[in-house]
Amino acid sequence: MAFEDYEPVIGLEVHCELKTATKLFCGCPTTFGNEANTQVCPVCLGLPGTLPVMNGKAVEFAVKIGHSLNCSIADYSKMDRKNYYYPDLPKAYQVSQYDKPLNYGGHLDIVTKEGTKRIGVTRAHLEEDAGKLVHAGGKSGRLDSSDYSLADYNRGGIPLVEIVSEPDIRSSEEAHAYLTALKSILLYIDVSDCNMEEGSLRCDANVSIRKKGTEKFGTRTEIKNMNSFKFVKQAIEYEIKRQAAVLDKGERVIQESRLWDVTENKTKSMRSKEEAHDYRYFPEPDLVPIILDKAYVQKLKAELPELPGAKRTRFEKDYGLTAYDAGVLTAEQELAQWFEVGAKVTKNPKGFANWMMGDMAAQMKEQEKELKDLKFDQKKLAELVDLVDAETINSKQAKEVFLELFNEGASPAEVVKTKGMAQVSDPKAIEAAVDKVLAENPNVVVDYKGGKQGVIGFLVGKVMQASQGKANPKMVNEIIKKKLDS
Amino acid sequence: MALSEKDVQYVAKLARLEVTEQEVAKYTQQLGNILGYIEEMSKLDTSNVEPLTHPLDMKNVFREDVVKPSLTQNEVLSNGPEVQGGHFKVPKIM
Amino acid sequence: MELYQKTIHEIAADLKAKKVSSVELTKATMAHLKAVEPKVQSFITVTEEAALAQAAEADKRLASGNDVTPLTGVPLGIKDLLCTKGVQTTCASKMLEGFKPPYNATVVERLNAAGAIMVGKTNMDEFAMGSSTESSYYQKTKNPWNLSCVPGGSSGGSASCVSADQAFASLGSDTGGSIRQPAALCGIVGLKPTYGRVSRYGLIAFASSLDQIGPMTKDVEDCALMMNAIAGHDPKDSTSADVAVPDYTTEMKKSIKGLKIGIPKEFFPEGMNPEVTEATKKAIEQLKSLGAEVHEISLPHSPYSLAAYYVLAPSEASSNLARYDGVRYGLRVPGENIVEMYSKTRAAGFGPEVKRRIMLGTYALSSGYYDAYYLKALKVRRLIKQDYDQAFAKVDIIVTPTVPNPAFKFGEKTDNPLTMYLEDIFTISINIAGLPALSLPCGISKTDLPIGLQMIGKPFDEATLLKAAYAYEQSTDWHKRKPTLKES
């Protein structure tokens, strides 16, 4: 059986840390990166006798996530205890949601080379995060070779929303697109920092393969420890190939958890996993059910900003942008908003967009500047677009002017005026320059007449040089052609 | 649903309780008796009865998202059986 | 009468009238406590120094006359599963030997705010699992009425210290009868409030949907005074009810003429101890003579309450006690790896009854058994509650014996766990339904052991319970009888 005969079936579980000020069940702060065990209280330490009290803001954020993923919001929802032993879990149970999650039955649309595809979202539920373990002693400071571990409970109790996709994803590209779209949405609705390095966004992938055309799911493995979208893509690709190789040998895929190893670029089995956990879920008796008022749920939906997908569609329609361009500009909300201000003051939104995605993006990256650091506003960039469209300056000159705009915040019209850059579009002047260049380069003329049409570029270049770049290149090209063809 | 020694061993493992062979035998007998008594409940027809998780009919208890003081690191670690560098130390996990 | 033999309301008057200072009172109480303690063994920890410091503070309040409550300057005992900041809190288990919580339970904060004095932490069954206090890791508490008998459990030490006048009152906890049964066996008053009436924050959990903290006192008026101090909503406890707290002494002294009393026929089974039956019936007659109307009622599902309880309570307990794993506090027995550490620590730290219940609960919640056991028990719970709801549509309170028999001898019920569980047969359905109930003395057996009467009330209607109890109490003198600390 060849690799192409298998169809991958992928589901993604994303854990999103909410950027509430305090933890889910107590008033400890959620700030990242402070000294160990300094953001802990009796409740999140799980001291005997302590009790949880639900953070209302976390519920609000969770419902907003549900709305933004087109989920149904549960009429009746409750928390459950998920019981297991691990040293990062202070109560030896995690308060999560089992059978009555806050959000269920939603979807997310992604755009890939093949077009738009809808990925189902099974559920998005609320739960508390565990603490952090550092594995020490032993050879590599990694879990499987350490002598001991150290526990820090600062992170314990931070609110998480676990977003589970349907197994609708069929490739690593789709997985990447799903994650990118999801992250964009979460940032738009401002519920999380979505920072994978800091752990405020985590992803596990469930991967299986099956013969193309069959309906039955193959055995799936769970891939963990992927710290970036790039690694998710790589890990999925590796795992698909690995499982195909296993099946090709006539063996069976083992249902297990596997870790992505960034040094060896492989997924590896997490040995030591005994039998599957029996979590003994039961309703959390220290908390009461969540039965949200419909008006409140609607109010939260109304408070959502325009989401990336809707904005993208609108940009395509209102500003004539391509799907790709609209996608780039709406990836981040601030960028989209910046663009939209500009699109309203320019006569050429498409041109404006091109400048943003081209020279502006390049300079921002090179100089490590963000939107808030820019020395110019949309009106000034629009000015530049207008100058080019009016053919007052040519594209090469425009790049020069742009640098002034970016570095100094100078008005493009002023720059053109001060530097006398206005394009020369006077036919008589250009003809004179062309005549001179043709006379100075007789061999090239012969080549052209002999069939080498391409040399016209060289001649245009020479005219541009002679005019200190000010000649209207289009016109130069036309006039040279006219003279040579006559 | 008779309780076997194997069941007791499984449950002891789930509950992280080390048990000796004698204890397994003793607990199997005692727990078996208790479960036998509990079986009384199966006589009741509860097919149309909703479970009651809380005696009180409460819902929607929330608190404001306002930071409150945490314990100091020393207080957190004060009852720790083994601590190191501001952390709780535990033996190897794998 | 010695100072320490008085009730709270009596001593409060003395303190207010400056007939005695809190320091004098505390010293006298402490001296008696220590004199009697070798016989009774009520306390795991005695906090003499701290008590005297608290007494000095109380005296300042009493002197200024500002901020004085009936509990200001009064020595109390606190069951050792309530967290007391900086003071050892063990739950009578080896697992928490030396554990000093960095915070106070809400009820302890409230008692401190009222100016009460804590004389020590009282003995109990380990993690509140038991009906005799025999499972305590530390010591056996004796019944002051007969030192070869148990004081009941799990709040055995809280009951014995009040009965023996080592404290004016105490706080206990009740999950299946753990306040009421020891109160009955030791001849004192014990009240389990409505679920949610008193904050559970700082109560080391046994079964979260059943546990409540309540007062154990020498008489009904003292019980009302304690309730005034501890009841009320707590934002730290999500299951704490936001219901106003009345002054429980207001209704208390009113007549019970016309009060409707229900007697459930299921609570007088065959083979009951005839002395208990007789004492209960006499008490019901007494209530009638005070103007109450007696109605027969039925609680048809109550025979299933023990079975439901022994699924619900151990299941919740198995989860609540999972945190005792040797990582962050409490006992740690070293191991080669973490699983070994967990297993050895928990094997060494817990006694057999606790282990039995953890395993029972783990089993009931485990995959494949949840529906048959835990879910089934939750449904039976609704049926039991419905029985009470229907009964309370017809009557104001329900009266039953508290326990099937008076105090039993040490070792009498420890061989077969089931015989111990049957102690709770009259008290357990009340926790399942979340109702308030109290026990007060209604007789003394031929062998000089107290007999208790149970009164069950409507949710948040502790006031009616206290009224009925007060009327009965004042028309008898059971509450004036004192134990002699004899052995037999």
C-alpha cells in the first residue's frame, strides 16, 4: 500500500489560558514568569478545608469563545471532578467539565490552497490549569531521565478553555490553517495572549490514518509537547508517515500518547503510561451549576468585535482585495483596523494594501517597529499612493519617497517637491533623451532589429540613467519602441 | 456484582494505597459485605427520577475578577515535606 | 456550682457584670480541663498559652463595654478538623500530624471576632469517619458518663469536653450524624444546621454535599447563641446560602402551642432498645402536654438512606482525600519513585476505616460502576428529599430517637464495620436531604447512660427547632444532670 492511499484523520485539542486578572477559583494573579510559589493561596494550593469560588470573568470569556466559534451555549452547565494523581495537581483532581460543557456544536472556517473548509468544533469547556513541573537531576533534565522533579503552583488554577475540534482535519496544512485561524479569533476577542512560548496556548493532536474511501476510523495516537504551529505541522507529518509505515508492515498502530521530540524531529512513545486513566468523573459538589440568563448570553454575543472571517469577506467585497490579501490584512486586528482607516482616505484601497503588505511590512520587520511606533499616518501613505497613481512619480522613485516617509514621517508630496522628483512625462524631452541613447548604442539597435526584443530593457535603463531616474519609464518604453519599429 | 480480590487490588492501585495480601483478603470480605448492603438500593425503581447533586437549589455563584493577596513563598512551603529552591521536591515520576 | 459548670448564658451575665474576668474564668476552666483530661482524653491539642492571651484581649473588650457578645471571654473547644491558623490540625490522623494551616476556618474567624476563647482542638474519628471516636490515631476519648463506653463519633471529643465541663461549648461537624449521635450519647445538645447555613470554608472535607459544622452545648439557649455567632453567608464557600440569619434567641422562648409534630413510623423498627423507645415516647407525650399536635407521617424511602449514604459519602471522600499524597503537606513516606511514595504514604498515613471508605468510594465511582452506585444514590437522594418535602407540608418538625441505643463499650462494634454504620440509621437521611436537626437529652438509661431525642426541621428553620427543643428542655431537667466520670 502506498502512502498516498492513506487518508489522515486529525483532531486538534487546543488549551487556551484566559487573560483574566485572577485564577479560576481564587484571587491569585495570573501573571507569567514570577518566582516559584509566590502566586499561590490556600485554595489553589489545595490545602485541606479550602473551597473554590468561580471567577465570573472566566465564564464571560468562555462564552465569548463559544460565540466566536459558532457554538451553542449550554442552558445548563456544570463543573466536574477529573480524578488522577500527578504532582502538578494539588487536589489530585482537576475541576473541569465532563458531560455538560459550556459550549458545544460549533465550527471554524479555514482557508487553504484548496479553498474554504469548515472544521467542526465539538466543544469548548472551562477548566483549571495544573502547576508546573521542572524535571531535574539525571542526564538531560527531561522527564524520562530525571531523578526528581520540582513543583511550582503559580500556574495552578489559571482558567483554561479547552477547544476540541471534530476529526475533520485531513492534512498538516489544514491543521496549521485551523490553528492560525483559531489564534486570530482568540486575539480578536481579547480573551488570551495566545503565546505558545509562555504556554498560554497549547495544542495536542489526535492523529490516525485510514485507507482512502473507508469510513471507519483507524487507531489514533495523541501527540503532545508541540510548542509552535510549525512543530504541530511537522509532528503531524511525521506521525502520518510513521503510522503508514506501521500499517504497511502489516502491524497495528498502538493507541498511545507520543511526545514530539524537537531535537530528533520525531514523535516518541511516552512509555510508563500504564492502563488508560479511569478519571472517575463526578459532579463537583463544592460548586453550583451555571445556568446563564439568555439575555446575558446574547449581550456577550453583541459585544464581540467583527471577527476575522467576516472582516476578510467584507474587505474582499468593499475594497476589491483578493482573498489572500484580505487574509494577510485581517490576521491581526490592529493591522486590519489600520488598513481600514487608510482605505477610507485613499482612492485606491488595493494599492494602499499593496504598500502595507510590501514595503511597509518589510521595513517594520527590519527595523523591528510595530504599528504604534510608526512615524506617519494613513493619510500620508495615501498621499504616496495617489502620487504613483497620477504618474507624478514612477515606482522606483516611490520606493525612495517611501523610505523618507517611514524613517522621517515626511509628507510624500513635500519630498517630491523638495527633491524635484516629479517624473518627466514630457514627450519632447524624452524623445531627445531616447535619440541620444539610440545614437550611443548602435550595436544594441542592430540586435533589436535582428530579433532580440529583450534588449529594450537595457535601452530603457540607459534613458532612465540619463534622466537621473526621473523619466516616465512607461513613456520611455513606448517611445523607444516607436522609434525602433519605424 | 460480587467483589473479587482482583477488584480490590485494582481499586487500591487507583487510590494509590499500598495493600498487603492479608489486607486485600480482609478488605475484600468487608467491602463485599458493605456492597451487599448497598445493593438494597437496586430494589428501588428510579427510572423516572432525576439525580439530586445538591440539597440546595443554587446556581450561578460567581466572584469578581479582583486580585487578592497570595501567601508568601515561605507560607506556601511551610508544611512541605521536602522543598528545594522555592519548589516542592518529589521523587522521580517515571 | 463551679464557674466552669455554668452555661454560656449564665457565665456571659457574670462576665458582663464583672463578677469574674475572662482570664480568671479561663484559668479555672483550664485547670479543670487538665484535671479531668487523663480520664476523658477529649483533646488532641490544648492551647493554654494562646487561650490566656485571648482571654486578656477579651477582658479589654469586656472592660470597655464595646463590641461585647455573649461569647466574649468564653472558653470553647474546636473539633480538630477545623483549620486553626498556626495551630496543629490533625483530623485525628497520622497523615496530618504536625500540620499547621496558614489560615483560619471561617467559623473560627467568626468566633474570634465574637471574642471567644479556644481552649484546644478536640479528638474525633479519623477524618470524621466513624461513630465512636475509636478510629482516632492519637487517643481514645471516653464517655464522661461511663469511662468504659464510647462518647460517640465522629465529634466524640467535642461532645465529651462539653459534657465534662472542660469547655462551655464546642464546634463539631456532622456528615451522617457526627454531632447528633455523640450529643445523644454524652447527654448534651447538638445541632446540625441546614446544609449551607454555616460556611464550610476551613472545614477539612469528608463528604462535601453532606458536611456541616454545628454547635455542641450544655443547653438549647447556648446552642442558639452559638448559632448567632457562626451562621451566615460566606463568599468563600460557593455552597453557602445567602439567607438572612435571624436572632435565634428571639423565637426560642415562645409557646409551642399548635406546633405540628410528625412521628415517622419507619423510625421505630422491630427490636429497638426498649429504654430508647420508652424515653422517646415519653418525650413526645411531654411535647403534647406543652400544646403540640402529634401526627403520624411516613418517610417511605428512609430505609434506603443508609445504602445511599454509604455510596455518596465514601465517593466524595475518596476524591476529597486524594490530595493527601505527601507532596505539599502532611506525612511523606519516601519511595523510589512518585507512585511508590504516594502508595506508601497513604498506606501509612490512613487508618483502616478511612482506607475502607476510600476504596469503597473509588470503586463506586469507577468506570462501569458509576451508574449502578453513584448515580443511583443521587436518585435515591431525590426520593428521600421528596419524602421530607411532603411530610413538611403537613408538619412543622419531625421527632425521632437520635440513636437506636445509648453509649456502647469500646470494641463492641469495631469487628464488623456494618454494625458501626447502623448507629447512624436515624440521623443519616437528614444529611442526605440537607435539613437541620438537633439532639437533646430526653432520658437516662438504667445503666446511667443518656438517651437523646432528635428533632428535624424545615430548611433554614432552625428557629422552630430551637423553640421546640427549648420548650421541652425547660419542662424537664435532663439538661441539669451531670456525668460523674465513673468507670464500670
